[in-house]
Amino acid sequence: MSQPNEEKGTAQAPHAPHHHPHHPKEEPKKKSKGFMIALIILVLGGGAFGVTKYIHGQHHEETEDAQIEANISPVIPRIAGYVTEVHVKDNQKVKKGDTLVVLDNRSELIQVEQATAALTAAKSNLGVANATTNVSRANIATYEANVSTADAQIEAAKVTLHRATQDYDRYANLIKDHTITQQQFEQAEAAKQSAERQLQVLTDQKNAATRQTNAATSQSNATNQQVNVANATIQQRQAELDNALLNLSYTVILAPEDGTISKVNVQIGQFLQTGQSLFNVVLDTNPWIVANFKETQLEKMREGQKVTIHVDAWPGHDFAAKVSSFSPATGSRFALLPPDNASGNFVKVVQRLPVKIELVGNDPLIKNLRPGMNANVDVHLD
């Protein structure tokens, strides 16, 4: 009878662990609870971030497609020549009017001397023409005086001839009556003939003086024209001299404005062509930013809106700026090969429009900005 009890007791022995049924299930419940808390935090954080970005996006337009720009003036020779001096080096600061490069000026100096000599000769020709004109005017005055004298003498001769003619006519009547002698008649006749010849001589002298006056007047007009030609020649020679002096000044290449020299690609002895680009001067004027916004971002953008700029070189610094102007065309229209949507298959691509943004304020870091630096642009739409 005792064996069944033993077997029963033995059979019941494996069930002893069932006295603690709840211990294995407590750890999964704790893990599940921690996962739910983390998930809720992530969802709430993601939602808050999304809402923040949405609200920010309603009042801001941003782009990373932006670069710093500045005025860059190329240094270009106006005449050809060999380099004799180079006064600047890479990255050097210069002031307006500083000497950058000097060219060989010997040929230009010769041209200046030639032009100076030609101008001197032209001025001498003017002096000769003025002297000739003065002589012509004096001759005209003399000939006109001769004409006036001849006129007076002619008037006197006419009076003499009139008196002699009256005497002759009277003596001709008297000789018929033998009232006077033949000698007296012949004397009256001779006096009349002498008066006629004297009047003719004076008339011829007056005509000659008149012709001389006309000739002197024509000569004077010609000399006046010579004076005008001489004056025009002087102006031409002066222009040639000015051009020679200008070319001489071009042999010294000066800085166009205050700024910083780029890499100098010029060596002494190098031959430069007219219009050849040597190097650049980055001017000290305030830089600006050109931001390429998508056309879908432009709806609420206006000139004058506040802008915050972040430059990669100083990522934690805010540069204050404003929207200055919008490009009249998209960037693709100014490309070397603009797209032609009329040919081939059309694929719509969102275009970008360059927007000029000006920096404002007296930020000391502005002077450290360099053209070509990348920038992040945030336009405040309010």
C-alpha cells in the first residue's frame, strides 16, 4: 500500500517548480514598456521637428546654391610692348593709381618727339601765313590809296580839259574872223590835246591801281585761306602729339581701383599684346551674394526682405543682408548653350533664378569674405 503513495509522491515531484508561475514574464513586460516610451518620444520629437520645419518654411525660403561675389577689374594693356618692370606680386594690396607693370617706351618717346617737331613746323607755317596776310592787307591799303589819288587827279584833269575845250572852241570861232593869230589858235588846240592826253593817262593809272587792288584782295583771301589751313594743321599736329603722349602713358599700367592683386602671370621680358588679360584686381568694395533660388520659391519673395547669411568659412556667424534685385532671366538662359525645348523630347526641369543679396551693417567679418565662397541663404518672407 505504501508503493502507490511513493509513486504518487514521486510523480508529484516534477511539479514542484510550479510554486512560482509569475517570475519569467516580468522582464518582457518591462522591455515592451521601455520601447513604447522611446517610440512615443521619437514620434513626439519627430512631430515637433516637422511642425517647426513647416512653420519655418511658411515664413522662410532657403538655399545652399549661393556664392559670394565682388567687383573684379581685369588688368589689360592698351598697347603692345615688352615688359621691363613688374611692381606687384600675388595677393598684394594696391591703391588706385599704383604702378603695376611698366612696358618698354622707347618707340613711344620717338613718336612724341616726331609729333612735337611736326607741331612746331605747323606753328611756323601759321606765322608765315599771318605775315603774308599782313603784307597783302598793306598792299591793298596802298593800292586803294592810289585809286583815291587817281580819282582826285582825274577830277582835276577833267576841269582842265573842260577849260581847254572851251578855250579851243572860242579860239576856233575867232580864227575864222582872223581876230586872233594862228599861233594863239594853235596854242589853244595844243592845250586841249594835252588835257585830253593827261586825262587818259590818269584814267589808265586808275584802272591799273584798281586791278592791283583786286589782285591784292584776291591774294589776301588766299592768304586768309592759308591761315585757316595752317590753323587746321596745328590742330591736327596737336591731336597727333596728344595721341603720342597718351600712348606713352599707356606704357605704365596703373591700378584701376583700390583692391587686391590676384595671381600675377607676367614676367620681365614678356611681350604683351593689346587687350591681353594679365591678372585681376579684386576691388575693396563691399561684396554681395548671388543666390540661385528655385522658381517655386519665388512666390512670396520681394525686394527689401531681410536675409540671414551663413558662410561655410564661419558657420556659426550670422551675416545680415537684404534682397536687392532679381535677375531678368534664369541662369540657364545666360549659359553658353541655352536649352532649346522645341527640339527633342521635353522634360520639365525646375529652373533657378539668380537673386542678388546685399550685405548690410558694419560687420567686421565682411572684409574677410572672398568671391566664390559658398553661402547658405535664409530669406525672411515676413
